[in-house]
Amino acid sequence: MDKFTKGILTVIAVGIIGLNVQMMNGGGFITKAHAVGNVQKVTICDENGFSCAYVDGAFLNVKNFPAY
């Protein structure tokens, strides 16, 4: 292999080893996400706020009405 390929592979190897060391020591720069507060509900409507999507069981239903 030429020097360029060896250099690139060395950088990749050092990066992988660095990530593994950080993960073994508590995560490093990747932290856990925690929810704060209550559930926030969102309504998806058209630009006028009249035609809105609705939830039917486990499905989000959106009607595609023709534009007038």
C-alpha cells in the first residue's frame, strides 16, 4: 500500500478506537436524551386551519381535497 492509503486507514483506526474508549468511559460526547415536561399535542391543518388530519386508531388520516 502507498503512504496515503496507510495514513487514511490509520486515521480511521484511531477514530474507531477513540470512539470505543469514550463509550467505555460513560459515553463521552454522546449523552442520553431525557424528556422534560408533559406530552405536547400537535394538530396538522391546512394553511387556513379548517381541514385538519385526524388519528383513527393507529393511523394518521389526511384527506387530499382539490384546491379551489
